[in-house]
Amino acid sequence: MNSWLRHHRDAVRHALQRLFDSPLAALLTIVAIGIALALPTTAHMLLSNVQQLSRNVSAAPQITVFMHANAPREAGVAVQRHAQQMAGVKEAKLVTRETTSSRLSQAEGLAEVLQVLPDNPFPDMVVITPSSFDEREILALRQELQHQADVEQVQLDAEWTRRLGALLRLAKQAVLVIGLLLGVALIAVTFNTIRLQTLTRQDEIAVSRLLGATDDYIRRPFLWFGSLQGLFGGLVALGIAWGVAHALSEPVGALAGLYNLDFHLRPLDTLDTLLLLGSSAALGWIGARLTPEPALRK
Amino acid sequence: MIVFDKVCKKFPEQHLRSGHARAAFALENVSFEIKRGELALLTGHSGAGKSTLMRLIPALERATTGQVRVGDQDVSKLSRRELPYFRRKLGLMLQDQTLLDDRNAFDNVVLPLVIAGLRHKEASQRVHAALERVGLAGCERAFPAELSGGEQQRLQIARAIVSRPAVLIADEPTAHLEASLAAEIAKLFDGFRHAGTTIIVSTHDTSPFDRYATRKLHLDHGHLQ
Ligand SMILES: Nc1ncnc2c1ncn2[C@@H]1O[C@H](COP(=O)(O)OP(=O)(O)OP(=O)(O)O)[C@@H](O)[C@H]1O
Ligand SMILES: [Mg+2]
């Protein structure tokens, strides 16, 4: 082992020793860092899940073409035929106003309402399943269908998932901002811990300098301390996120069951986990690195 | 090996707490040379400037004017980067206690070797040898607070010699020690000298080192006599 590695090994040992020298203070700092990091981490995890869910739901987009209320039946049939010829259409079904009316009159409470109405209030509909999920292609389909004769309105049933998607993107951005702010907080907390440490270690620093320690030698244990403290804080955050996922998985599963969805709450994936641990260690390192030179020079 | 050339050292004006005028210079126009393998003895009254002179050698203080050289190195020209490596070649024993209270004897003595990046096995052999040399074999686990004044002094000597420095600088290494112990340390230093180390020692009481010194320097109010 060369002396560079030896120096790092010693620095890690010293950093751990400093953590264990005042275990309560270290624990409190680590837990504080962990809780601060857990907030954006858990939010990110939950949002990722909702995003995943919305993708699953919108997997089968539908286009509903509403005909004019007084359009002849042939108009609806023509639209259905036309749609079936169109590229990007998997299936096109005509749903007549009679079908809709009779289906709805079986629904409780609606039968009476329908009986009161003089005419059948429903228009003929053509329900189209596109073969592609691509938003642009679907919009093009909608554009074309809009121009058919006697078409009143074309509705994309996936509209709400698009809105949800936009909302989720916004929420993710908010989480990112919160994450950045808490990252700055982590740097500040580390900076303060290390500054206090340099004060209580003035003797050690002075003696080491006397014996020929370089700036790097003096700094190294502090940098490791900051990184390790950040890393342990990241592990706490990971634990909290995991706990939340575990606690929510059953109720969420039950809820999804009600909607016939096959959905399981997923904990952080490997990439996110590595990102969390890596950045918490890096932020701790930065906090330690910011320690002003004079504090280490004495 | 150690050369002072017209060295002056002036501390920044102190607030005149007592109202007494103080000597303008801690050292004034000090010139001397100590050759390789010599044991130089520095004497002088309290406040004469002995510690100031000693602290100039490892650049703990910088000369106001004049030149301090160790080997062929001009100490005042050392950069921040070079300074640590320069200090590793010196064995230092300052007047004020510089042992670390929260480390045991072994960890205190091994520190210069850890800083130099020595392999653990070799470092620990050297520490044991150094402790044995100063008569502290078996005290590895003791903390400084558990050692007597004389033992602490010897622990500092062990730390100063453990890296086998070419130059040993010892400021009052026998202060507060009884005569027999002081004589023993003087003899120890003579041994280091015979092993090739260049040594500069300061004392109030010259007796223990008198017979071993190859050169005597006497300071009076910052002037070399
Ligand atoms: N850091 C400092 N700032 C200001 N004045 C200082 C400083 N260090 C030393 N002096 C002054 O320089 C003079 C020489 O001090 P020095 O410590 O070198 O004396 P000394 O010969 O070692 O004395 P002693 O035998 O008591 O240790 C004294 O007048 C002292 O007050
Ligand atoms: Mg002195």
C-alpha cells in the first residue's frame, strides 16, 4: 500500500473516530440531515410512482367522436367506416344513441331521469382505439375526424392523464427546488460541524503542522468526516423513504385493487439510490471543503 | 549546517500593558554557524531571545531581516508548499508542551511518521526503539497526563528523534527536571550527536550540557555575546 492510500485510510479511521467520540451529537446531526433529505427523496419516490401509474392508465387512449344530435344514422356509420380505413386506427365502433340510452337506464337512479325526458338526449358516438400511443399521431387523428360531416365534437379520453402528467412535472420541479434548498442546508450544517471541530482541534492541528503536516493532511480527516456524515444522513433518508414505501404499500395495493389496477408501490430504484447516497456524501464534502484556510492553519 | 546571518527579529509593537518600554528587537544582528554534527548550547537570561532564535529555524517565526539557512536551504525563501517537507527533516522540542493529551504515548510519538506516510510496521518498530532510547519502554499505552513531568519531557524527545532528523532543536529540554535526570538527557543528546545529528539546545542551567557542547552561544537582550 502506498503512502497516499495509507493517508486516506488513516483519515477515514480518524473521521470515524471523531464521529464515535461524541456519538450523540453525531447521531443527532446525521438524523437531522437524514430527515431533511428524506423529504425530497420520499416526495420524488411517490411522484415517480404516480407517474408510472398514469402511464399505465393512459396506455389505452381512446377517441370518442360525438355526432350531431339530429344527424342521420348513416352519418355515424360513414364516420365509423372512414375511421376504420384511417392509418393509426386499431378499432372503430359505432355506439348508437339507443344503446347508450338503454345502457344508462339500467344504471340506478338514471332510469327515472331518462323517462322524464321527452326524447333520447344522446347522440350517436364512434369510439376509436388508436394503434399508437404517440400524442402527435393521436392529435392528427382527432384533427381529421373533426372535419367529417355531422361531427359535433371529438374528445380525447386521455386528456386528463395529459393534465396529470403536466401537474406531475410541475410537482417534480418543486421537489427539485426543495431538494436543492435542503442540499444547501446540508452544506451549511456540515460546514458548521466542521468549524466547531477545527476549534476543538486547534492543538492537534498546530502540533501536526509543527511535525510537517501538509495542508492536505490537515484537511483530509475533515473532508472524510463531512462526506461520511453526509453519507450516513443519506442512508437515514433512504431508510425513511423505504419505511414510507413499506407502510403505504398495503393501502395503496388495496386501493389499486378497487380500480382493478395491477399496481405496486415501488421503492427508490438503484439509480436514484446511488444518486441520493452520492450526492449526500458530495454535499458533506463540499461543506467540509468550505472550511476557511485560517481555521486549519494555526 | 545551521547559519544565522545578521538576523534581526522584531515583534509587532505590543500594547504597552504595563507601561514599561520593551526592547525593540527580540534578536538583533545575530550571526553564527553550527557545523554538521555539532552540539551547540544556547544560554541566556529569561527573555534574552533563546526561544525566538529556536523558532526561527523551523520557520515558526520569520526573521525581520537577515537570513537563516539550514543545510543549503534559505528558510525565509521556503514556500507554503515546501515548508512541511522541510520541517520533517527537523526534530523539534519546543519550550511549551506540545504533546496531545487525548493520545497515548505511542500515538504521540508515531505522529511524525504517520504524517510522513511511513508503513505501519516500520513506524511501530521505530516508535518502540525511540521510547526505549529515552527510557520509556512499556509506557506505550500511557496518556501524557499519566506521566510525570520528566517522563513527558522524554516523550517529547522520543517524538523529536523518531523520524531520525538531521537536525535536533531542543528548547529547554531539561527544565523542571532533577539534576540526575537532566544529566541523563544530556548524555542521550551526546549519543545522538555521535550518531551524526546536529543539535542546538537551550538551557538556563548549563551544567548538564556543558561537558558535551562543541559550541556555546550566549544571548543577552537579543544580542549574541
Ligand atoms: N509572539 C511574541 N510576540 C511579542 N513578543 C514576543 C513574542 N515572543 C517573544 N516575544 C518577546 O521577545 C523577547 C524574547 O523572548 P523569548 O521567548 O525568545 O525569550 P527566552 O530567552 O526564550 O526566555 P525564557 O528563558 O523565559 O524562555 C521577550 O521580550 C518576549 O516578550
Ligand atoms: Mg524560551
